[in-house]
Amino acid sequence: MTTQTQTNRLAIEVRDLRRSYGDVEAVRGVSFEVARGEVFCLLGPNGAGKTTTVEILEGYRTRSGGEARVLGMDPAHGQRELRERVGIVLQQCGVQNDLTVTELVEMYGRYYARRRPVDEVIELVELGEKRNVRARKLSGGQRRRLDLALALVGDPDLIFLDEPTTGFDPGARRHAWLTIRSLCDLGKTVFLTTHYMDEAQHLANRVAVMNAGQIIAMGRPEELGGRDLRPAEIRFSLPSEWSLGDLPDIPCEQRTLEGERVVVMTQQPVVAAQRITTWALDHDVDLGQFSVNQPTLEDIYLELTGSQGVNQSASAEEVVR
């Protein structure tokens, strides 16, 4: 593959990215790629170096070393062409509160040579019924949808979403996910940061976990940290007249009794569950609260980051604040 073909295939290229504040390294040799059209999610605890990394890619912060290319351009150069092709939704966005939704989208659209129709953008973020409402009268979730509309009106190829659903109720979060997924249907690339593991699981094609200024794991959500290779957990309760020894032979690494519940750890959950349930039906045994669970993305994330404690990057980001 030629260098030009590689560049055309990628929305973001990062090689050995570094950022130091005095003696403290906030970002320490980070490398990754984001393909065009994918949703890439960057996870990590507070102070991991996520914000610094994203701000370098957005062109708001300079790097100390390494390389970064966004849509084939160096974000440190601040080209107008790049800014017109990138949409950004920050954790907190300030807008003119006395203007209506329509007025704000129209005003921001004038900043771009290429823009989407105002009504189309408003409908995309589901603010059609609020088009004539002033920004100050919008709810928190509606304000976040307005932030997204302002980022989309310039018809960007790449969108940075920083904690886009913070403060949303569960219903609003699900609606936001549908909106973000619709961006992919439009061919957009989405770079997402979030603290919600279910959000990353639902939206991301690939996930990277960052801690202490470094990427410590990267892959598809279902494979991160060998998640797909971990044993599944089957849980159920047995009636008092039945014991652990009465269960049939099943493929498992471990089966134990925790209180009144049987816990089976197995690499073959489908086979194990089938044998257990067939045995229960044959012997008329009522298996209470039967469940089969793989390790969640949150389980893997906590395993990767939970033992690290307060890290070096936390001090660095406190400095820049």
C-alpha cells in the first residue's frame, strides 16, 4: 500500500505522540490510527492524558514530540481547510443564549464554505420542535443536541465528541446514540471520549484504553484485553433437595456454590448451558435466576486501569488547568 493510499484510508494517524509539562510527561509515546468512517473511542481515568491527546489532534495544544496527522494534515499548523472539515463537541459549549436554535445553526453555518441545510441539521439532532426556542430555555439534553448541530452544520468529515451524553437521562442517552450512529450512515468519522462503558460498547468499532499517558490496550470492544477469550459465568439457584454434586458432567474450569447459587465458569457457555438446562428439564428441576454472562467491557476496563491509582499524568493536567 502506498503512503498516499494509506493517508486516504485513515482519518487520524498518531505516531509516538508526546507532550511534557516541565519534568512531567502527560502523553508518553502514544501511537494509533483511526480509519475513515469508523467510531473510535478513547477511554481512561481522569488524568490519563486523554484530554491532552484529543486537544493536540484538535489543534488546541501543541505536541512536544512525535507525529500527528488529521485528515492528512498536521493539526499544529491550524490550516483553515482542516478546521472546516472537523466538527468538535466539547464537554461544555458556550452559545449565545438569547438566540433561537435556528438562528444559532444559521449563524454557525456562515463560518463554513461547505454547509448542510439548516433544517436538515436541526431534524438530524431531533430539535425540530424546538427550532424557534431560545437556547437558554433548552433542557440539558437539548443543549447537548444543539452543540452537536453546531458541530455538524459545516458538514465535517471528522467529529470529535467529548463526553457527549454527560448528564443525560437513560432515554436521552439512547436517542443520542441513534444520532451518533446516523453520522456513520452519512460516512462521517467519529472520535469519542466517554466514561460510560455501555456507550463505548454500543457505539465504538474500536476502543483504546489510556492510562498514565500511554495506551495500554486497544481493539474491538468485544475483544479488548482478551475479553472474548475469558470464561463465561453461568449462575442459577437449585431447590434445597438438590446439590452441586447432582449436576451433570459439563465443560467448565470451575463450579462452586456461593450461598444458595451455583456458579459455573466455562469456556464453552453454549454447551454448558444446554447440558444444565436439559438436565433440569429431564429431572423437573426449577433453576432460579438462571443467567449466562461474559466479562463486560467495564470489567476489563477496571482490570486494566483500576490497580494503577493516581498517575503521573494527573499531575500534569492539573498544571495546565
